Amino acid sequence: MPPPPPGSLTPDQLCFFDTNGYLVLEQFAGAEEVQAMRDRMGQLVAVFDGASTTVFSGDQKQVMDDYFFKSAENISFFYEEKAFGDDGCLKQPKELSIHKVGHALHQLDPVFKKFSFSESISSLFSSLGYRRPAVIQSMYIFKQPHIGGEAVPHQDSTFINTEPPSLTGLWLALEEATINNGCLWVIPGSHKNGLVRRMIRDENGTHFDRPSASYDHKEFVPLEVKSGTLVMLHGDIIHKSFANLSPTSRHALILHLVDTEGCKWSEENWLQRKTAPEPLYYVS
Ligand SMILES: O=C(O)CCC(=O)C(=O)O
């Protein structure tokens, strides 16, 4: 038998992922690949006109919703909630104020596209049995020192839904993530309990169809990982991260993929594209 392509998952890894809803793959990305993405993001931030997302006029909610919805197909910048002082001005340079950049880095930026469409990512999805996997959104998360906001417990399928469900998240550490600087926490096996709630987009913006559930912190396990580690997350796994109160940032790249063959994209998802997403190459 020919050897499995690089990045293929072993039967043990597939079993762990099926049982627990997550899988940690150390050294998934090399140091040069990680540095290239960090450098590229540094360039994107440097040329970003920091004022453009804060100067809103007219209906503030409408303008913010439009900015969010349009980010599905461009490279948009979102600030940390705690980035601003009472005077409405940034308390620190934009480089230390941005919460995330998204949601089409994988499509529009050559450096992020190279990683997103790499053979090793394709191999993961071949292993998982996807027929026509496509990255549907990408986010660069900064988790800035001192002000990096928390991610409250949630399931990614709340925000991205297909019928049947097919969402898998890939969370790549671009810096070491520790309990101190706000690493991921997951509830192992929680994906087996199904989807708790959905975020619905309609003519008024977005809303949740149910209130959020509460979870006992004792159920979560921390995923402290080195730079270059990839964490695979089932769309239904409950996960969270705490605010980063430490002096150390915690950069990460998140890709979300769905199967575009045999799975129907929900028209109620916040993310709606004018063009079909490009499927991964190499998938056998
Ligand atoms: O990077 C993090 O801290 C969590 C982000 C996350 O869970 C998400 O965007 O779905």
C-alpha cells in the first residue's frame, strides 16, 4: 500500500477526535510558515487605516452589521472591546488594539491562502471523509496583552450551519498559548450532545434562537500548546477562552471548513457569499 499522504490522520487520532470532539496536532505548521503568517499580518495591520472602522455615522447598528456581513468576502479589522478609552480614542497603538482580522484571508491573501490550501490541510479532510471540503471563513485572532477579550463558551456550529452538519474548525497557534495568556478550553465529548442554539441572520440583523446555556468550569480542560500546533475542533464541541490579562499576546489563525458536496449551506447563516467557495486542492 502507498504511504498515507502527509497530514493524514491515523486510526487512533480519528478515534480520539470522534470520541472527544477535538484533536491536538503538534508541529503541524513549521516555524517559517508561522513566521510568514505573522509577518504578513504585521504588514496588513501597518497599512490598515485604523480610523475607518470607528467613524460611523447614521444608524450605528446598521453600519456595524454591514461591516460585519461584508467581512465574509474581504479582509476586515475588528477591535478589542477594551481598546478604547472613555473619550472613544484608542488607548494604545492599533497594533496592540485589534482583536481579529477576517473573514476571507484564506481567499484574498497569498500567504494565508498558501497555508489554507496546503496539502497537509487537505489530507486532514480526506481522512475525515469530506467529499468537497472548502474553507468558508478565516480569522486571525490577536488576544492582545492585557485587553484580549474572552471567548464565552460556545459551539462554532451556532454561527455556521449546513444540513447535514459538516463544520470543522482548525485553530493554529501562532504563538505559545498558556492558561496565563488565554489558551483554548474544551469540554471533551460535548459535541455528542448536539447543537444548543443558532445565530440567525434576518432582515433586522442577527439574533440567537435560544438563550445561552451555562457550563460548569470543572468540565473544561485547558489546551496549552506551543506555536505551530493545530487544534481540530468538531463544530459542536463546547469551547471557550479566558481574557488575556497577561503581558504576552496569543496570536492564532482559525479556519472553518464545511463539506460543499452533499451538505446544504443555511440561508440563515450570518455569512453569505456572492460566489461559491473554492474547494481545497489535493483531496482524494
Ligand atoms: O481563539 C480563541 O480564543 C477562541 C476563538 C473561538 O473560539 C472562535 O472564534 O470560535
